[in-house]
Amino acid sequence: MLTFSSCVVPESTHITPDFYLLSPILSAESNNSKKSGHSFYMMEVEIPEFLNSSKMIARPNEYSIEFRESKRWGEPLADGISRVVSLNLSNELNTNFFSIFPNRRERELLWDIGLSVTDFSRINQNEVRLAVLWEIQNSQKDFTRRGSYTQDLEIDGNLTDAAQNQVKSLNQCLHQLSLELAKVIKSEQ
């Protein structure tokens, strides 16, 4: 006697994730022949372990986080923050002479910039938060400044993808941080 049996495989519930990259915000007045004396080295950006995931996060309250399974960063978040802040600073300081960790630090670079990110997430349906502790040192002078920067920014609702809106607002937060860092460096000319 022959018996035929079959197995029913349920339909897959796997959702292919969407990947996002942070991007610099360059001013329209960008100068192609950048030659200021404000060279810098962006040290390794520190982030807390809960941000050290490829998944984008939301913080519905100060005691919990939600990982967004299908919305992911296209590069390690610390690398993206470092890259974007450096490119924004390069534009604001009118220089092309900079280096970013893990590249080696050139001896001729004047400024060392360290960032410790404590929050970089959507904090409710309509806002994102960037919170950073920063340090700027001049390698040729006895100059060190430390400070903190926090910005809550409303998410622009003009785009159709909520994650894309979140990334756009986080880019704006990083741009504002870059402007603050540039002010500190320019004040020490």
C-alpha cells in the first residue's frame, strides 16, 4: 500500500528591511576651493549599546525602547554620525583637511573632536532627539572645551515614509550640532 503525504508550508511572514543612511546638509554657499586653517580629526564616536544595532529605534517613554525590525541603518550608526558631522564641519569651517576615525590622525591637524552620543532616536510619533557630550581640543595650544548638546526636533511630515522623515530630522539635528561645534572652533582663531 502506498501512502502519499505532504507538508503544508505556511506563507512566509519575512519582511525585507529598508535601509537608511545619514546625510550631510551642505549649504548652498559651499566653496569648492576650501582653504581655511581649521583642520580637524574626528575621533571615534561613542554610542550606548542600545544604539549599537542596525535597527532604528523609537523611545515611547524614557524607560523603554522599541526596535524597528524592518527599518535599519545601512552602516554602523557611530560611523554614520562621524561621517556626517565631519562633512558638515568641513563645509562650515571651509576646509578639506580633516580625517575621521579609524583613519590615522595626521600630525598637522589642529583640532581633535570627540563625541559621546547619549540619544539618537524617535522619542514620540512626531519628534526625534539628539543628545551629545562633546569635547574639542587644539593640538597646538592649551585649549580644551567640553559641553553638551541636546535637540528635540519635530519630524517633517511632508514625506510619505515615516522612517525617511525620521532620518531627515536626525540629519537636521546633526547639522545643528555641527554648527555649534564650528562656532567653538571659529571663536578660537
